[in-house]
Amino acid sequence: MTCLVGRTAWEQAEFRNDIYVPLCYDAAGSKTYLKVIMDAAALRIQGLRPAALKAEIEKRYREKTYQPPDKAGVSYMVAPVMRT
């Protein structure tokens, strides 16, 4: 199981510094979806703008860099979306 607080929603059109999303993934999600979240955060740190980040992550999905889980899993939040 992996739990984290997400601040880089690669799907969004703009980066916001006032939203925090607590997430927890089971083993299947930790093996697959966590890689996307960590890569998106690294690309954001490198200065990639929101539209370019979204395009890069979508490209990686198309090219099969990211794979869906082998079986159904559980992704759950331990709290609602929080704003500062």
C-alpha cells in the first residue's frame, strides 16, 4: 500500500498551489498508477508547463510506457480534496 498527498494533477489545465488530494493505492495501484504520479511530479519540477505535461503523460500512455494494473484494485482517499 502507498499513501501520498497529491499536488500535481497532470490532467488539469493549470497548476494550482492550493489543492491537496490525499490518495492511497493498494499493491496494484502502487505498481502502476504511482509511477505516473511520480513522473508527473518530476516533470513539473523540471519546469514543464501544464499543457506540455498533459501531452507528455498522454503520449506515454499511448506508447504503453504506462500499463494498466493486471487486476482490479482499490484507490481510495483518506480525506476529501483540501484547499488552503
